Amino acid sequence: MHPTIKSALSCLLFLVILQANCQSIASKSLLENIKFLSSDELKGRKTGSEGNLEARKFILDQFKSMELQTHYEDHQQKFSFENRREKKTYEDAVNIVGFVAGNSTKKLIVITAHYDHVGIGKPNASGDSIYNGADDNASGTAALIELAKYFKENRPEHSMIFAALDGEEMGLQGAKALVKDFPFAMDQVVLNINMDMISRNEKGELYASGTYYNPSLKTILESAANGSTPKLMFGHDEPNTGGDNWTQSSDHGPFFTANVPHIYFGVEDHPDYHKPSDSFENIDEDFYVNAVNLILKCTLALDAELPKE
């Protein structure tokens, strides 16, 4: 091979490797963060509990260390709501919200994940009563932190809001509060990307639900996910399919109600869903890291293709 051609190919290979390395999340901190957020120390992160406050402080410290901008005082959107099941009003719920300005600031992408879980409940057969919520939804929260880091360092085309939401387990309360008190006009939001349960699936599948209502998003996602692991699946979003329709099942629901297109990344339920056994030890680390990198690839493609004006 001619030395000049060999040199050119070497440079091209270097650029490809460099680009691939740049377009990935830090797996070490991702796993460290999901492990902490789902630890017994946080006691299930139920809204209003000491463990929930610890999780809130942790996420807040992460956002501040990145020097994320925000439209709320100290990155905290405070809200209250009534839990009819408990006949109790929660006065101290908090969403943690960061902002990254894009190259085009007229349109926004909102990325969400809830950090609360169900707390302490009935002990299982082994006496464990802490519902750690590793998959639900320490997985989405840790991914949210890494995506915020990535886009803080790699400026997106769209401006992006990163919101760690509270009160999801009590009726999507954090998402409702964010939509109600949103710092921009809702018609500026081109997409909500919501992550809830993304760290394990025995079939190696990750769902991107929501394309039924916006088929053009499916085309973008199929291209971005081609050849990736885990396998990106579509569905769980058709009307009149009962529990198989995930459209209102997590924090993307209030955005859907506000006529904002959404993509909900998640897995189908597993035996540890809403049980003390949803612990860090039961996630699939390889699946999780690959899933978050796939979500990043999809987000980059959506950022590139969606309207900017």
C-alpha cells in the first residue's frame, strides 16, 4: 500500500474511533450512580422521605457540578399535591431541572426521568422491606445525569431541559407540575424523551414507545438504532389496547396530554417490578450501559433531524 494512502486510512480510522468514543456515556459513573440511588441507604426514595431528600441532594449536586443552567431557583421546582389514596397532601415535592442551550434555541427537547420510588413496604420472604427501585427508576435517573453531562460538553442543536422528576409513583405528579409551570411556551417543545426502567431485559429488547402518534420519529430511530444492542423495539402505544398502551404509564403522559410528541424508552415488566428484589444486584450491567448508549445515539439523531425553527 502506498504510504500516503496508508497514512490517510490511519487518520480516517483515528477519526472514526475518536467520534465513536465521543458519542458514548461514561459507564463507570453511570453504574456508580445507579448503585447509590438504589442503595438501602436511600430506603426506596419515597416522596417526602429522608431517602428521597438524599437522592434529591445527590442529583442537585451533580447538576451543579456540571454548571447546568436552570430556570428555577437553585435548580429546584417545588410543588405540592394531594395523594388521594393516602389522604395526604405532600407539600415538599421537588423536581430538579437543568438546561443546556442549543445552537438553535427556538425549539426544545425535554429529557425526563423520575427519581422517586415507593419506599418501604411489606417484607418479602427473606425479610427485605426496602423497595430499592434500581430499574424503576434509578436506571433512568442515572442515565439522565450522564446525558446531561454529555450534552453539556457537546452542545446540541436544540436547547435541552433535563428534569429529574418527583412524585411519579403517586400519579405522575412531577411531570404534571413541570408541564403546568414550564419556563417556555409548550409549542416550543418538539419532543419529550422519557426514560423509565431501562436496565434489564432477558430478551435484549428496549422499547421506544410513542411513534404510533408520530410515525416520522420511528424512521429516525430505526436508522439510528440499526445494528445496535439492545434491539430497539416499537409498540405499546396503540389506543384501545388497555394495559398494553403505555401512553399514560409514566412521565411522558402529561406531555402527551399537552400535545407534545414523546418517545418513552423502557422495558417490559419483569418479576422484580415494584418488589424489594428490584435491586442493583439484579440489573444487567451490560444491557444497561448499552441501552443508555443507544438512547444517546437516538437522541443525537433526533436532535439532528427534528425542526429547529
